[in-house]
Amino acid sequence: MPDIKLRPVRREDLPLLHVDHTEDPVDSFGWTATNALERAYAADGLLAYDQGTLIIQDADGAAAGRVSWRPVPHGPNLPSRALSIGTRLRPAFRGRGLGTVGKRLVAAYLFETTTFERLQAETDVENVPAQRSLEKAGFTREGIARHAQFRGGAYHDLVVYSRLRGDS
């Protein structure tokens, strides 16, 4: 298992969090204010109770990528919310197991610091490496959400995974 840790975002990390849509157009979700990330960082350091971002740092101290989470509703009351997690590694750090460890670490962190019962993650049906990573990180495949995500100018089917507080 790679020797990595999660750490809070630092101001100098902000350029790494911007997605270059010319490099990876499939991740394009449309227009975002150019200063949105900087404003969010100034407000809370990108660490709120139900939404946040942490840096995945490799054994050499390099910022390999990020893991983030946001709330998703499954009913009208607060206990019916889950946290959806996502990871993004810089290209030079992919394929080394860092994303899997990052997912495990953020699951442990969120279960320790919040009262959420359910974590979930979604990935494109064609993203087999991400699916394997989620399974290795202890997430259970639940099914397909058809045309659940619009990005890169088209609708995409997503595979939905979950991990519950009591899962080992």
C-alpha cells in the first residue's frame, strides 16, 4: 500500500485544483466563475462539515491529487443525506494505488468527524479503473444511474457505490 496521507489544502495548492478542460475535456461540467475556488478557500479553507477537499500527498510530500465530498439528499430530513466523495489524481500519479488509499483515508476521516451514515461515490460506467479503486477501498457497487450526469456536452451513465458507517 502506498505511503500517503491527506492534508488540508494550502493556498499554493489552488492552481492544482483547477481542471484544465483542454487537457481533459470529459471532465467539463460547463462554466464556473474563475474565482469560485479562491472564494471558497477564503471562506473556510475548503473544509466544512458536509463539503470539503483534502490534498492527497505522496510519501515524498508531493501533492498527488485531491479528494473531495459534498452532500447528496435521499429524503427531506438531515439524516437522509449522504456524502458523495470524489478523487482526482494528477496524471503523473495515476495507476499507483494512491486514489484507492485516498478513498480509504477520506472514508475513515468522514466517519470519525461527521455523523453521516452513508458515503457514496459515482463514476462513469466506462471508468473501470475508478470502479476497481472504489471496490478495493471498501465501497459496494449498488447499480447504474442512467443518464445521471451531463458533462462534456453529453449525458453519461454512472455506476453508484456506497460505504456505510458499519462496513468493515
